Amino acid sequence: MSDLQEVFSEYMGGKIAIYGLGVETERVLAEIGEKFQVIGLLDSYHSSGSLYGKPIISVERAAAEPVKMILVAARPGSCRAIARRIGGLCREKQIALFDTRGNDLSDTRRIAYNFKNLLGYTRGQMMQEAMLCDAVSFDLFDTLIMRQVLFSEDVFDLVDDRLRQHGIMIDDFAARRMASEKELSKERAPRLTEIYSHMKQACHIPEIEPEQMAVLEWEIDCGLVVPRREVCRLLSDLEARGKKVYIVTDSYYNKKQIVRILKKCGITHYTNIFVSCEYGVGKTQGLFREFKEMTDAWSYLHIGDDVTADVEGAEKNGIRACRIYSGMDFLEHAGYMGLWDYTQHLSDRIRIGMFVANVFNSPFQFETEGHRIGVHTAYDIGYVFFAPMICDFVLWFREQAEKYQLENILFCARDGYLVKQLYDELCNRISSTYLLTSRMAAIRAGMESETDIRYVGNMKFSGSLFEQLEERFGIQVSTAQRQKDGQADIMDYAQEIFDRAIVSRKNYCTYIERLGLKEGETGFFDFVAKGTTQMYMGRLMKQHLKGIYFLHLEKEQMQGKGLDIVSFYNTEEMNNSVIFQDYYILETMLTAPMPSVREFDENGNPMYAEETRRESDIRCFQEAQEGIRGYFREYLKLCPISVRRTNKRLDEIFLALVHGIEITDNDFLNLKVEDPFFNRMTDMTDML
């Protein structure tokens, strides 16, 4: 009995279909013989005709038969994309979906935050293996470099979008692009211009020449790639120690284009490059043979991520091979970190690709005890966990600014510090102002009635009445008076509060006048709030304030107070979201490096509270903000405007990972989550 017959013995005699039209399918058919009833072959781009003596049918027809199993005859990377396309249908129809190695492609794995059950190399072990050989070759894509998209096919969707922006509409562009590559690859390893020439002829595309499309795809792809830093460092170290270092890659890009991709990723030290399309053969077809014939070495080691092309292809040619895991391999082994169900839109796949390129950039995930998945710097903490949600919020904020035709936008201190910077990078058509304010500053200036005092007093303060008077209203009560008024109520100090408010209001208005705001609709940003600050600031300003919040708390309780507020998260979403428990963490990372403003002097100059944060705290959240800013810029660069989609559910999963992925940055772990209005301090570790 063959290996395949043994692995899939329970499906013998039953109807099955094979997904794939390549040479791997021909091998599978020969190996399984007549033991299985193969009713047809499946493909993403064909549903008629015949090949290898079998009809080509649609997935829907296979499901209607019904087949018991679909066997995917493709490389691991392609298997994932196929599972994405038909996995849902297979689960719905209870059709088993396997690759030829026996991996269940329908398996929705449990999320894991470590690789305890995965064997892999440490960097030191890989260096030892390489030092035993005279020549070391590296695969390129997913080994030395990686793309910031989830699937390599996403590149074609980006090309399609760019063409559409120039008025060139090609139906099913990505499918036709892949079909042309697959067709030509049956005979040889094609160049990209050959692929597009075939596509142009087959699809009758008059608008653009193959050479133009080939250049466009290369330019877009080049913009997506980033180096896998630890592997690149390994290559450099080996070259520095006198090893002959080569790059052997399956690619439709020519050698000149590969050199430019390598240079962009900082890879400049290597002996030579062997590219499949330059020789007309891929790694499984003879590229390693060409490599050996043109190099002079007594022993070889090849390092790559693909089991078929890199490991089996090298070993068949007498080259020792070491497999390292791609970023996608790690994501798969981690149960997709809960992200798998959110890959429908291209913008989602770009964001997940950016996540993978950061968290799984290094293949050496086996250095620490327990092989924990970790994030190790404040920059990466901001980039990985917080940036996707903040990015979506800023994009939504711009939409609101346009929708309500705002004349001014006020970003309230201190939560508006970073958000204003991001918004200004995105759009500067509408005047944006960083408004020095706080709940305490607005309350001190806004008190007009006993109702106001009761409203504030009902927001419980963690401290004595006299501490509340000092913190919230700026009123100091002597020790003797405190002893005398031991049983006093906040209303006993109403007149003092009103008197102080008159002075605070005048000083605050002096500051506001200096801002030079236009008349007209004014956006008022607050991150997470009931609307207290907006309510009292509205009494000091002549403009109508349109609140644009991230999250509006206690909306029902604020009805009847004349507030005009829209929020990124509504009440229903909040009740089914992690955001309610985690927004304190977000607030801590968005804040400004200046202390909170308490009030203003007679010249309208701010008077700040005493700084309670340490230098290490400020440095930590500033580094995290750099991570958020870096992500924001990268996402805007990678994701065209036409394909951007807000996906709060995906953002929440990224945010929730802060509780599962190991964080080793001590400055972050030592942060305090401060809420001075309520006089509360909470350790960050308690929030995690």
C-alpha cells in the first residue's frame, strides 16, 4: 500500500476530488491507483475540460455528488489559499479537506501563545549547521524577506486596484493572472513578462502592454517586502566568516529586479544569485542542479521554508537542507491567533500581513523557555496591539469631519495628543487645534449651579471631601477648618466653588480667544468620555461643539444635557467587545508627555498639575506612540484608499492579544494606569 493510500485509507472506495491541475496531481493519481473513486479535478480558474484522464469540475458539483474528501495537491502556501477559498463550503457540507501530507486544512485550531509542540532551530544551531559546509544557499521569499500581506496572491489584487485607478478594468484579474502563471509553469519557470503576454493574449486585453503590467507588479511587490532581520544577519555573519553565500529562488522576476529587492532590504553581501526564470527551471525541476554545476564547493547547505521546493528539492540534488518556518507557518501553528475569520477584505489581509511580518519576523522562535510568542519593545507593543484600532479610528474621524463640514477640530489634551498628529498627517484641510483642557479644568471653569456641583459630586472620588475639593475644584481647606467641618457635605462649599469658577472661567476664555478659532461647526475630540468636558467647555465657547469620540460612556445618563456626540463605538458594540475592559490601557498609551492642565492664569497661560509619571513611563509610551505612528504610515502606504475598510472586530482581536502574547518590556509592565479625576492608580500588570 502506498503512503497516500495508507494515510487516507478510511476514504478508499468513496468518491473524492483532487484540487490542482499541476504535475503534483499527476503524481497523486498514479500513487492512489484505482483504490479511490476520483470523480474529477478542481481548480480555482477552470471548471470544464479534462486532464490526466479525469474531468475538470466545479467545487459545487463535487459537493453535490457528494464527495467524501477533497485532496489538495499543491505546495503548503497554495494549500492555505485554497483552504481559504473552499474551507467554509467543506465544513458546511461535511467534506474532509486534506493536503497530500495528511494535514487537515479545515481544522480551526485553538489559539496558542507558544510553540512548545513545534521543533525548530535556534540561531546558534543554524549557525553550527552552516559552519560545517563550504557553501550555503538561502531561499529568498519567506526566508530572507517576507511580504506585508497575508497571501502572496494579494499582490495581484493590489495590481488590479492600481490598474482600475488608471481606468483599466480587467475582469477577474487576479484569477487570470494566476491561471496564466500556472499554465506556463507546467513546462518551465516563466518570466513575468511572459506571464502577462500569455494573459494579454488569452484574455484579449488591449489597454496595456505586458511589459507595463510586469513593471507595475514588481514595483508594488517591492514596496511590500521587508527583511527577516535575524536571517539576514545570519547570512551576513556567514559571509564575514568566509563562507560562500548564495541565493537560490523560484521567481518570475529577473536577476536585476531581485538585486534591487535585496538592496531595498539591506542585503548586499552574497556570492551569487540563481533565479528560476533565468534558467527556465524551478527548484523542483533542476535549478539546484544548475546551481551545483556553476559553483565550486565540496559541501552544500540550503536554508528555506518550503518543504517541497527547498527541502525535498535540495536533498534530491545531494544538498543538505534545513527548514526554517515562514511567518505564515508560525501563524498557522498558533491557530491563526483568532484572526482567520477576518481575512475577507484585502485591507484585512494587509493588516494581518503587517502583524505577521512583525511578530513572526524571526524564524528563531525557540530561544526562550517555553518557546513563548513574545513582543519585546514598547515600539512593537504600540505597533502590534494598539495601532490597528487607532488607525481605523483616525480614518473614521476624518470621515466624520468631512460629513459634518467642520470648520475647526479641537483635540482635547491629553488623549488627543497622538490622535491629532495622526489626523494632521492624514488630512490638513480642516484647521486642527490641540486644546489644553481636562475634566478638572473644564469643571472648575464651568460651575454655574447647584445642579452642576451635584453632578460632579455624584462621580465618586477615591478620597475625602477635602481632597476632592482641592483636586476637582482647586479649593484648599485649612486643617482647622477641616476639623470644624468634619461632617460637611460638598454643597456646603457651593459659594466657594462658584466664586472660584468665575475667576477660572475668565482666565480660560482668555486662553480660548488666543486660539483664533473660526466661527462655525467645531469638532470636539474626546477619547472615552461621558461628555462632561464637552458640556462645560460648551459654556465657554461661542462655537457649536460636535463631539467625535472613540467611545461614548453612559449615553443614556447624559440625555437632556444638550450634547451633540457621535462615537466610533456605539453602546451595542461596546457590550459585545473587549474595548470596554481595555480602553484604559489605550488611554495610557495615547497620552501626552506633559502633565494634566488644571486651570489658567490671568494671562491665559496653562497651569499644570504636578507630574506623577517617571521618566521611564514617559519614555515608554512615547516609544509605543512611535510604533503606532510607524504602523499608521506603513498601512497608508500599503493599502490604497479604494480598498480600505474599517474592521473593528479585527482591531479588537489585535488588542486582546495584549493579554496572551508575552510582553517582556519592563518599562511597559511597570506603568501605572492613572485616573486623577477619580484619584485612582492601577498597575498595568493588573490590567493585563
